[in-house]
Amino acid sequence: MSHAAIADKRPSSLRGASLPKWTPWAIAAGSVALGLGISAAAGLDSKIQWALMAGVLFVAGTYVIAARVEGRRQAKDRVATSFVWVAFLLAVIPLLSLVWATVQRGLKVLDVYFLTHSMGVVADSEAGGGIYHAIIGSLEQVGLATLIGAPIGVLTAIYLVEYGRGNLARAVTFFVDVMTGIPSIVAGLFILSLMLMWDMQPFGFAGSLALAILMMPVVVRSTEEMLKLVPNELREASLALGVPKWRTILKVVLPTSIGGITTGIMLAIARIAGETAPVLLLVFGNPFINNNPFEGAQASLPLFIYQQYSQSAGSTAAYDRAWAASLTLIAFVMILNLAARGIARWKAPR
């Protein structure tokens, strides 16, 4: 055997001691057990207190053990990783708890009848009824808002990235940033003031206008970031061949970034699908089916949930309908997010 092969088999003298791969799991199990023991001894009944105590013990235990075996420098790195895991669990556990509670309570009345019938003449305190009218209202209002907000948002982003220079571009960027944080009730009040000026009654399209206002800045920001990711070499190559700039944008820039743009639009739709305040002000709600968003009050899923829960005092039926409608809305948003991810993978540049 050669000297090089023998040298390769020797343990490196520069490599320090390291903890086994299963060490974090062992520390986590010990932290959970110790946290439960301390909680039981102190008589603490709150699960939040126990979880926080276990997280602190996990981080402290990781640092002490890693410092003794691997040194303080590696221990700091492991502590930073531990903080990331603890923060991840603190964020995921409430979300999973929320989804579990919604599924558990929403399945009580969620069936085909519930999805294909409206409330009609059924009182809020009575059993029966469904959310068909609310599903139609949500689809129409969100669909019209998308038809208005998505093109305006995409075209605004194209202007800012491809053409925007000077004070006008800076002003547009500023107002987009302001609109991103605008409360939904403000958008509803703006459309309501116009309705009062023209003496108009509540109708579904008014809610769509408010939702479009909330949707546009999200679409602008997401589309702007996607357009900035398109390499400038593609634009320069197209322009060098004598292709006009508008055609370069249409045939080169947009197809390259279409996956990310579509994902941003889908996420914006999911964001406005759960808005209640503008719909409450502008649409008013309707227990009957109204297929015309341009005339008369309409229902929507967020508004239906709010109305049923507000009437649930002493009524188990209204309480169950609110949870079932919440589960339907969560499923709708989840489908949109999954579709966005699928489109992003499908249209991602190879």
C-alpha cells in the first residue's frame, strides 16, 4: 500500500471533536422532558409556558454541550441554528392548531347539501341552509377584482422597470408602497363615499372595486421583482437585432417571467379573498342567490362567516355554519397557493 493511501486513512489532526448527528434530537427530547417536569412541579397548566420553557432549555442545553465538546465558536453556530428551529416551531404550531380546529369543527355540517344550497328563508338560529350564495358572490367579486387589478398592476410594474425614470416613477413607487400598507376598511370607505355621492345602493361590483384597490399594490410589487430578475442580456440581444422595445417586452421579458408574475397574481387573489370589511360596507350580504354582481346586495364567504358568528350566541347551527364556511375559505386559499406553486414550476425558465 502506498504512503498516500496510508495517509488518507489516518484521522485528520486538524479536525476537532464533533457531536453526533443525533445530538440535537436527544437535547430536544431532554428539554421537553425537563420542561414537563418543571411545569408539573411548579403546577403550571399553560401549554404556552411549557413550550417556551422547553425552547429555552433546548437553546441553553445546546450551547453548554456544544461548548464543552466542540468549543465556543461552534457552540455559537449551533445556538443560532437552534434559534431558527425554535422560531420555526413557534410559528408552525399555532398554524397547525388553527387548521386542525377549523377542520375538526367545520366538518360537522360541511357536505354536498351545504355547498349547493343557500340560506334562503332559513333563520340564522335554525339548522340547515348552505353557502352556495356566498360561494357565487365570492367568485364573482374576486374574479371582477382580478380582471381590474391584475392588468393595471402588471402594466404599472412594466412601466416602473422598463420605462420609469425621474420624478413620476419615484412618485408611483411611493404611492404603491403607501397602498401596500393601507387598511382594507379605508378602501371600502373610499368606494362607499363615491356610492353616497351618486346615491347608489349596495351591490357586488362595489366590493370588487375595493378589493381591486387592495390587490393592485401586491401585483405591482411581485411583478416588479420578477421583471428585475430577467437578465439584461436578453433585452440587449433582442434590441441589437432591431426588435422594438415594446415587442421585446412582449416576446422576451414577459414570457421569461410569466411564472413568477402568475404566482404573484394568485397570491394577491388569495390575499383579497378573505377580506371582510370592504364587503361589509359595500355589499351588505344577502341570504338569497344573486348571480348579478351589478345589481342588488350579494353575499361572500368572509361576510357570511362574520354574520353567522355574530349571530351564534345561543345558536349552535350558526356557529357550525361559520366554521364550515371558514374551512371552505381555507381550502379555496390553499388551492390557489398550490396552483401558484404549480404554475411557477411549470413556467420556470430552464
